[in-house]
Amino acid sequence: MAAIDKIYVTELTEQTRSETTYASAMTVDSTEFVANAVYMCWVWSQIAVDNNGRPGKVRWTEGPTQTLIQGSEEFLEYSGPSENTMRAMYFAQFKYTAPAIPVDLNYEHAVTNAVDTIFSDTIVFKAIRLDVGLVENTDWFYVENDDIASPVPLTTSWVDFVPKTFTPGNNNDDWGVIGFAGIDVNSTGISFNARIRRDGTAGAPIEAGMFYQGEGEDAGNAEVLPIPLLNVFTLSNAPHTIAVSCQDDAAGTQNDHRFSTLFILRLNAFEDHGFSVNTVFDPVGTDWEEFPNPLDVFTPTTDPGEFSIFAAGALDVGAAPNNAIVRIQIGGTTNPTGSDVYLGDIDPTDPTDERVSVKIISVNLSGSTDIDFYGRTEDSGADPIWRHNGIFYFSHELAIPDGAGLPPYGQVIFNSADEENRPRYGQRIARGTEE
């Protein structure tokens, strides 16, 4: 059976830097990429600076000339008392087309003041190839909005920065949605909000997905914060609009939108998939608590088989700072190793904050495997509540085509004059249409 290509590279050893110029902390080697291939990429890590009054900076670059991957540069300041116990979360999402002669991609970090040191650990790069086995505007959609050259001030009205309208080819397929927004902090007293919305309008969606609300730590140090969002929607074969929407929660010195992306993936394109989205308010304590999810006892159809797992939790922090974190465990072991050591994936600065922690991994599954999704917080006395958590997974093996009207497996019969429309292996006949 056909399978999608994936790239999965991790750096689990802590990397440090005490210079204001960037240096690489992890490299994705050029040999990982296929010339001219199209990839969807996700990156996350845990970072801290030994002076929590100044941000560290992180970015991704391409090749020996260190060409910036647009939208990947963030300036992160965390509110924790010590780099030994607290970390902030770096996250980026981007579509990448490898050049004709592939080059390295690099995770780079630096400080904004040379007397400081930045710490990066649990650096994870994950990519899936989109242009073989999956069909753009049928199995996946991608939208980005680049306002970096002229950042757009947020207002108190919800605005769709990356909307996508499309009509699924099949009825009731499941669609995994990952959103990302990069916000430039201009006020530490005005919260910026973001959410994934389905249908309706930006201000009044039919269904509102994972919600983020946060205030920046320092408006004077060019702080740029990432907002990851995750949801799954089961959609009819009628027109739908999915978007990442943002706003400020009050008027005044407005925060700015810099960059956002939206990736929508048809999970039914894969041999196995599953999801669980929980919007029931769930109090959380200082001990690890399991979220409900469909992976507790799971045996892949293709055994062993490779899987992608996406998980996120949104916490109403109750007090600030009240740091929190999520983790994925496979057979009782945290994956990747060390990703649950530091609190601070959720790093709030205000009691009204609702912050999001995300984990994205690739894993090989064999037999009946127990896979769990957990969360915990620093201070249960602050009455923190998980307001939204979700997890979805899909196999890297593609689904068998529907097969209606097709010749037997292994037999190739087609009209050479209609080569363009001949169905490919791993490609469903029903096609979505982009509006």
C-alpha cells in the first residue's frame, strides 16, 4: 500500500547560546528532502532565557545563506522564576518547497542581550510530503497571510486573517485543522485572542474551535508570540469556511498581526485515523491527568505502521504565573523523551489568560499500544481549567481508493487520451472543489 513520505528530526539535548547573532541549534539535513517536493512543516521546542526580563529569539533558515523561513522568527520572553524549572513554547507552521538542489534547514537561536543565555531543548521538526499521494484542494488546503512588512493592528472585532472556503468531495469526512498566528506585542495590558472558526462569520461562527487569550510580557522588547490552534471538524459535502480569527479584547495600544497560516487535512485520505475533541471544562491539578482520547488501545491496520499524532490543550490559567504543560505517552513512556520535564509550554502573564500547549510527533506503532494524552499545572490552588483539548492521529499509509468502476488491483486500463483524469493509487475519486 502507498504511504506518504515524512521527515522527523529531534534534538533532545539542551542547546545554549550567549550571543546576539544567530547560531544553529539543530539541522535538518538536505538529504532528508526530495528536489522540488512540497512539504507541510511543523516545529516546536522549549526555550528559556536566564534573564526573564528580556526575550530570546528563535527562527528557521534555509541553506548556507541563512535565508529566513518567513513567519518563523519569534521573540519569546517567559515569566518563570528560573530557566531550570520553566520553559516557554516555540511553535511554527509553514509550507516548504525544496529547491532543485536541496539544502539544509536550521533551527537557530540567540539572545537579545549578550549578557544573557538562551536555552533550547526538545527541538522537534516534523514534515509530511504533500505532492505525492495527496491532492491539493482535495485532500489538503493551505493559506497564509504575511503582514510582517506592514503589521496589521488588531481591533476589538474578530477578523479572519486566513479564511478558506471549500466544498468537500465526500459527505461526513473528518478534517484535521492546525492554525498558527504570530502576534507582535505592543501592550501588556490588552489581551490578544485567536480561535479557529467554522462557518458563520468571524464574529459569530457556527462552531468555534480552540480559543487562545494572552497578554505579552514586555511591549518594549519586540516580543513576538506564537499562537498554535488545533481542531477536527466532520464536514458535509456543502460549502464550508474555516478560518483563524484574531482580535484584541479592549481598545487602546493595539497588538499587531504579523503572520498566520492555516492547514486543513482530510483525515479519511489515510488508512487509519481518529480524533477526540473535548470542550467540557475540566479542572486540572499539579499531578498528570489524562484527557479523554481514542488511542488508549489501538492496533494499526498496517502493523507495524508509522503515525502522525497532533495534540493540544487550552488552559484557563486561573492565576498568573500558573504554568502548565501537556504530554503524549506511548506505552507509559513520554514521547519525545524529556518533553514533560519543564512547566511553561503554557506561560501566562495575566489571570485572564487562556494559553495553548501543543505536541506534534511521528511514531511507529506495532500491536495493541496504549497511547495517552495528559496535562498538568504548576498551581491547582489557582483553580485552572482545561477549556479545550484535542488530539488527532493518522497513519502514513494512504487509504485504498473507493474502487467503484476501477479495474482489479494491479491491472492498468485507461484511455491514453484521458491520462490527466486517470485516478492514481491512494487518490479518492470524489474531489472537493475550492471556492
